[in-house]
Amino acid sequence: MIACQNVTKRFGAFTALEDVSVSVREGILALIGPNGAGKSTLLKILAGLLPPDVGVVDTPAKRWLGVLPEDLGLFDALTIHEHLELCGPIYGLSRQETRQRGDALLRVLGLEKGRYTYLDQCSHGMRKKTALAMALLHNPRAVLLDEPFEGIDPVSTVAIRDLLLMAAGRGIAVFLTSHALAAIGQLATQVALIRGGRIVLDCAVADLSRPLEDLYFDLVETPPQEDLPWLRCSPS
């Protein structure tokens, strides 16, 4: 269970979140909104990394929570393999459990061949997949994922999607933020749209009255349109 009620968070005079309430008991909740709308702030509050100024937060104990944070929380001087080897014992996993689970996650996420690559030599996608593997290694009861598809190649996008669907199908609650509207339609069971720190839609995907893209453009932000007459193929 991941939930918050009437959460407000301010940074000085700026209100990042105002009276936000969301919950996911099972399945996958996708929080969608533009940059600066409050997505990462809400995820950090749900993860216990930031306290709310007002409101109540209900999530599993940190031992049972998996988090993919905005900054990934990785160490440049360690390899992908070493990150998993370090992470397992923190959650009480034996060396054998850590190795078996870690190997399986590296295979699924396409990191097996690069397992001994140091993080300062990894691409952004490899770094993100490493952090995701760490979030899932200890079999959490709930996961909080900040932009899990950002900077990820198409094959890995499908692999991550299928991995999250499998986890949700086995009872793990998944809360993620994303800009990828197309991917969310194939993944989420619940969607929440956020604009200016306020939730403007919270609905089961099956109950959406219109395509998600149309609702997003109507309720959150409209793409700017302007004719650029100079942008044309000029005769040589």
C-alpha cells in the first residue's frame, strides 16, 4: 500500500505540492505531469526522503520499499556488479541470494555483459537500470520509481515494462512518475495527472473517458503552436 492524504509541501514561498491525495494498493499508478509539477517531490515524500508540511503518508517500512530516486544514488567508483553485491546484505540477503537475484536482474535488464563496468563509464541508461535492479533486489512490497523509462532504449523499455507488470501481477504496489504517455497506456492500471502541485485527475486507466494524451493536453498543458515561415526548403 502506497498512499498519502492532503499532503502539502512548501519550499520557502514556493508551494511544490498542495492538498495532494493518491493511493495504490495494488497494480501500477503512473503520476504524469510536466517538469516542475511536483512529481519528484511527491515521490521523495512517499519514500520518506522529505517530510510533508501538512498531510499523512502511508507506505511500507523502508526495509520493504524499493526506490529508484531522481539522482539514482550510485557510486562512480563501483561496478554494476559491486552495487548489487553491496545492496543485498543491507536487506538481510545471503551472499548466495544476492548473487542469484542479481544475476537474474542483470540478465533481464540487459546488463549482464557490462556487469564489471564502473559506473563512471556507464551510459545514463545503464546507470538507471542499475538503480532499478537495486530497488527490486530485496523483493519489496512496494516500489517508487522516478522516471524509470527516461533515457532507456526501446528493448530495455519493453524489458522494464514487462518486469513491472510481472511484479504488479504478484501483488507488489508500483508508483512511478513518467513523461512517456504512450508507454503508460500499456503499463499503468491507474493514472494521476499533476499540474502546478495539484492533482487534476486520478482515475483507473480502464475508466478514462478519452485517450490519455487528449486528457493530458486538456488538463495539464497544451503544446505551443506557432508558424515559422522561415523554416522551409529554400530554392537554391
